[in-house]
Amino acid sequence: MNLINSSCLLLLRSVSRNITVYRSNIHPLISRLYTETTAELSKAQLQKLRDQEQRFKRRLHSVHRKFADIPQNSEFQGQHHVYCEYGKGIYRSTLGHDEQEMLEVFNADWGGDGYGTIQRVRLSPSETLLAVTVKKDHHEETRCVLVHLGGLILRQKALLVLHNVLSFEWATDDILFYSTQETLRCLRVFRIHLSDSGVQNTLVYEEKDPEFFVEVSCSRDQRLVTINCSSKISSEVWFVDSKTPLSSPTLIQSRQPGLLYHVEHSDNYLFILANTGANQEYQLLRAPLASPSMPHWVPLFSAVPGTVIKDMELLQDLCVFTVKDSQCRLQIQTLSTQEPYQLNTHKLPHWACDLSAQRVGTVDRGSFGFLLSSPVHPPVHYLYSSREQNLSVTEGNTKYMDEFNTTRLQAASQDCTMVPLTLLHMPALSELHKAPLLLHLYGAYGVDLNMAFSPEKRLLLEDGWALAYCHVRGGGECGLAWHRAGSMLQKRRGVEDLAACIQTLHHLGVSHPSLTALTARSAGAVLAGALCNHNPQLLRAVILQAPFLDVLGTMQDTSLPLTVEERGEWGDPRIREHRDNIASYCPCHNIIPQLYPSMLITAYSEDRRVPLSGVMKYVERLKKAIQMYTTQVGVNAAHFPAVILDLKPGGDHFGPEDFRLSLNESARQLAFLYTELGLDHPKTRRRQKEKSNNLTGKSHKP
């Protein structure tokens, strides 16, 4: 929603998930030849997948067309117009008129110099200016483009372009606050004042602690612009009142080790979501705007034991909480300055795995719109109305919920902790013993595993696959304590949790090792790689995308701009205990001669978060270990695991945003999975089945 999720997403996109540039010790010329040789070998292996890849590409085009009309979070409303983001453009139409009158007010190409993907959009309070950040193709650099919406001619060039902007918010129609990003760090906040006398740009905040990351946000009622300073273990928030936008920021509560908090505003009160509840979980507190510090915080709401607060949204005199135990639900709480009380609770559909808040321009404080989806269920638009006190479906089709099963399980980890597991499948659970199984994993930074809708996952489900999402410690699915239990010195617990999830599924009769594959991206590769070192027999194939594999090597280089910030997640290798702990699970430093699962590793040559040198080191060590083992035991060459490095140009750490390139990557991954698990292409299987049925039919003719 507005607080935790928006902060986490910005933090992930800018700082977390992985580390930036790792300086290779290999001589540049040798390194280049080394890379080219590995790339050529992998290219030959990828060529063998080409026919399968083309067939899957056609199927993916088809499944994307099937779900082309699903609701998307691409609309927002101003005082007089409705705005819609489509492709590279932003279009608007007058309220009450149909889409035939939509006019383009912005195009991403206005960013110039290859800046062509829309990232974030903000409309000024009275709808006179539009601010949009656009990302450079295949890189992470961004520009903020300001466009004037007044006058009769809407198609016009940018009023102003700001460089390296990550987050930004309007205080008034002529004052914008924004944070800048340099070498993946966000440490400064500026205020730009547009006036008849010119443009005045002022530095209003500069962070001195390298462990902190700074972003700008806005309260839902648009009264406050907040400057949020966050590290892995603490936070600090400043605010500027939009009624006095030229004043200096006011501190709410100074940072304290272990204190995390987020701030909203309504009717001259601050509503603070802070980890001051039981077991250091989030609870809601209130403080007067005039006296915002911690001594004035008054508790209003805490989740009952066994549930955690995932996020909140303020509506007039109500607060809508997303709370979670085995699954998510909405809990409505009054915000009366007298005695607050719980109003009602709304269970969300059993199949719902992802909640995405509706984008807002001019805010309707009487309702809260959001999209519900799962990896295989397309988004459905829901609306909670505070006036009617009900939850309703406003757009989208719920028919797909009857086509698949959502089974929520638990796996007992090595220390007897019960680890949540979400299994998506079409056949009954008892019929999955021969089904191919694809496991999904992240388990870092307190971030939930991505479970938004994916047409590719829908395709696999329709082909008879079972999809398992492992909510291991280190992620955020079960609250802040769940993250703490899988970070720093406890990082190995995530590996144990993952092994327990796989073993539990196999024990229940869901697939078996020769039909089991695992996919992970970015920091999720740490746990995936560690599992392959310790329990390679559990898997047949692994897909890693932009993988972080050399934790020890990266964290030892203190000259890197983000290494200090990451100590709260991985530990500080200058401390012997921390170094030994990282060394015990680091994927790159624990490879041994044995039979590993086949691997498809997608890396990006200019990825500043996961440098190519670490990926190359891992690939070469892995190949040598496999070769050594197969030579010693005399394994037939036909049974060698494939280790394929799919090297891409550019720095798309989060994957290509271009649909065509993204489709190519997905098709290649599907071709790899079907090949390594020994599965026929679905069309081939259908032909064989039809042929078998025809033959059987002929044999029964009189």
C-alpha cells in the first residue's frame, strides 16, 4: 500500500537485493578472453534449445493475448481528468467522457538519449504539472521530466528535466521535493521551486551515515511530504508541511538501533506504524502533529498473536490494515480521538496471494481500491468503501479461481520451525506424484516472495506442473521476526527451510527429484546456490537470474558503495564470527566435486548490483567441480549436468522491461526446463495422445 510496500520497493530497486560493482582481480585482457570462452560454450548449448524456444515463444504470445484485457494498475484521477499509462505514453480524458477523447500528455521518449521506460508518475495538487521518471533502456539511470498540463496544446516538450532522480513528490503546484541516486546510493533530498523569476533548486537534506538510504514520499491526504531515512535495522522520518513548503524539515523521532517506523497523517495527527509491538512487530500509534516524538506516541492497534500487520491505508476516520496469518485479510479500525475500536474484518479470497494498492492522483479518502491476484490468477479489482462499510469486486473475472487449487502447507525445518508453503496445481494433491514441480524462492531483506500474476506461470499450470512458493526465513511473509530469524548469523536457516519445503513436498507425493526444478533471482540465488552445494540430489534443474553468488568476496570489499549498507543483512566479514558464517554458506566458496543439478544462469554484462566477475567465478568453479567428479567416478557424458551462462548486454538487473526481450528470456527458460526434466513439448504430447487414442479406437472397431 502506501507505507511499507512503497518503501520496500524503492529500497529494493535502489539499494537492497544485491551489491554493486565488484572489482575483479583478473587482468582485464585475461578476464575478457575468459568471459568470451565461457560465453561461446554456453552459446553452443543454448543453440540446442532453439527449436523448443521458438515453440514456447509462440505459446507465450498466445497466453499473453488471452489475458491482455485484465485490470491493470495504470489509471489515476485528477480533479478534472482521468489519466492512463499505456506503453510509453500517458494519456488523459475529461472526467465523464469516453476513451475516444484521450490525448497524449507525456511520452517516455521525451526523456531523450535512450531514456524510454516510465517508472513513477506524480500529478501536482491542482493538476497543472505532471512529473514522471523514465529509466534508461538496459540501465538503471533515471531522469525526472516535468510537463506543463495547462493550455490548449498538450503535445509539448518537457518543461524541465532533472537527472538521477529516484523518488519525488509535489508539495504544491510549484514546489517538488526529490531524492537523487548516485552509484546506487540515495543520500540527498532537494526542493525545486518553480516561479515567475526562474527555477530555484535547494538542498534540504543530506544523509551522512552510509548505512542509510533516503527516499521521498507523501501522506495519503497530501498534507505532508516525508523524508524517510532507512537502514536494515532502524529508520528516521522528517516531514515538510505542504502549508509551509519552504520551511525546513521537522524531525519526528531520531533514529534508534532496532526502531523501524513509517508515518501517515490525518486531521493534524500522525499515525505511526512502528515495530514497538510484541516481538518487535508492527503496531499502530498516534501522536499530535505538533508533538511528533516518541514520548507522545499512543498505541491504537496491535495484531493478535499469530498474525502480523503487513501494511495500512488511512480513510477519513478509518484505518484499513492488511493482516496475515495463514492468509491475508483486511481489518478495519476506527481512528477516533476517543476510544478506537475494531469495526469489522474482511476475509480475502483463498486464492489471493498478492495485493497491489490502486494508484492515486486526487485521493478519494472514502474508499480504498486494490488489485488481488496470484501467480496463476489474473488481477481482480476490489474496492472497500468506508461509507458503505463493504468490500466489493469492481472489475475483473473471478472464474479462473475454479480452474486450479491453492493448497497452503507447512514444512518442519531442521529446528522444528514450521515454514509456510503455497502450492498451486490443477490436479488434486493426490495426483501430483508424476507432475513436474517448479519451486520459487527469495528469502532476503524481509521482502515477500513475488506472487503477482504471471502468464508464464499460468501456462505451466495448464501443462500439468505444480508450482510451489517457499516462504523461508529471511523473507517478510511472517513479519519482522521472520526476517531477523533468517538474516545475519542466521542466514543458513533459510537454506534449511528450503530443503525442508522440498522434502515435505516429495514426502507428500508431490513430484520427485528427477522432475523438480528451482528458480530464484538476485539475492534468492544465495539460498538456491547453498542448497545445491549441500543437497544437490533434491533437484534436477535450477534457473538463476542476475544471481548474487559471491557473498564473501563482495562483502569483504569495503570500497564498494553499498557494502556497508548490506552488513545488516549478511553481516560484517571484518568480524571473525561473521566472516566464518558467510563462508559457511556462500555459494561460490562451497562448491565441491559432486553431481550438481543442471543450471541456466542469466547474467547482464553491465549489472552494477551483481557484477559479472562473481558470476563467472561461480560458473567456472562449478564446471571444474562437475568435471572432476564425473572423471573420478566415470559418469557417462550423456548424464553430465548442463551449466549454461546466458550472458545478456546491458544492466537490466530486474529483467528486461521490453516485452519482446522479456518473452525471449521466458521462452528460453521454459525450453531449458522441459529439456533438462526430459519432458516432451506439450504439443508433441497431445499429438502422441491423439495418435494413441486413434489407434486404440481402430483396434476396437468390429
